Amino acid sequence: MKPELKRFLYNVWKTLATLLIPLIILTLTLSILINCRWLYEKGFEKYEISQKTGFTPAQLETAASTLISYFNNGEEYIDLHLEKDGVDVTVFKEREILHLKDVKGLVRLNYLALGICLLLGGGFFLYLYLKKQAGRVKKAGIVLIQGGVFSLLLLGGIGLIAMLDFQTFFTRLHLLGFSNDFWLLDPAKDYLVMFFPRGFWEDSALMLGILIGVLAVSLVAGGWLLRKPSRSDLPF
């Protein structure tokens, strides 16, 4: 392969790795929060969901575990039953079940995107490591710094838009992510909305922003340290 073409392909891969870092951070933090039972249970406690729905805290913990399990198993539809006033209750109605199926599809898409981004982005750093060329550690550090800064700018900008008008932002996310209106539920009748009121999503968005910020800053700091000359920069 000609040196010019080799250099061109390397620069393309380097740029791709830099651009993938925000996607890796976003999909990774989303995956963490989707599977964070503590986040669900903290929301139930903060917004007094037990008092509003009549389900005990233990039952709500079961609901949280069932939802997390559903997002990660092979079942097409969720089937959650809880006892209320001595009667077995099917918690979610048809529209809620269909909406959760759509949500599960997006969760799986997020997992897939994370895997692909890690494969492509991680492949670049593995290439640098195996190449054993002088300055490879410094090059890796520069990519981490650029990717971290780009993440802070891009995802920080999105976060700022969300903060200015969260309800509009939240609605537009649903319009973009779903091809139907199953997400339009009645907060007075549908338990899915009762379990997760607007405040829960605002708190989750804040948590998401904090995690993204911590990861992005960590990458910048790590990249800055890697820029310092070290023995691993030697070609032998």
C-alpha cells in the first residue's frame, strides 16, 4: 500500500475514532442508567409513587426489577402483575405494553450502537498499540483529548437545550424516536406514567449529564497525561 494512501486511511480512522467518542459516552451512560435499579427506586421514593399508586415500596422494587429484566431478555411483551387491595392487578394496559415494546427496541438499538462504536473506536487504539511506532501513546492521548472536548461541546449543547425547555425537548425526543402515539398516556389512569412522572425524567437527564461530564473530563485528563513522553513512546 502506498504511503500516501496509508496515511490517508489512518487519518480517516483517527477522525472516526474521535467522532465516535461522544457516541460511546452517550450510549454507555444510557446503558448504565437503563439498568440502574437505584435510579428507579430513588425516583419512586422521591415522588411518593407508593402513596399515589397504592403499591408498596417492595412491589415497586419488583416493578423496577421486572422492567430492567424485560429490557434485557427475549420477551416481546412485558407482563407485570402486582397485588392491590387483595386483588391481582395487571399493571400495564395494552398501550403501555406496546409503548414499552417500542422502548425496548430503542434500548436494543442503543446496545448495538455502543458495541459497534466500541469495536471501531477501540480498534483504532489497538492498532496504535500493536503498531509499536514512536509517539503512539501521544497520538492516542490527542485523540482522547479531542474526543473528550468534542463530547463536552456537543452533548453539553444538547443538555443546555434540554434545560431551557425540558418538556418541549422531551416531546420532540418521543416524536423522533417513535412512529406511533402509544407514548401519549393518561397520568391519571396509566401506571407507566404514574411510576415515572416528569420529575423522574428531569432527574434522570441531570444524572445523565453528570455522568457524561465526568467521563468526558476523565478522557481529557487521561489524554493529557498520555501526551507526556514515556518509555512506551519508543519504537522498541
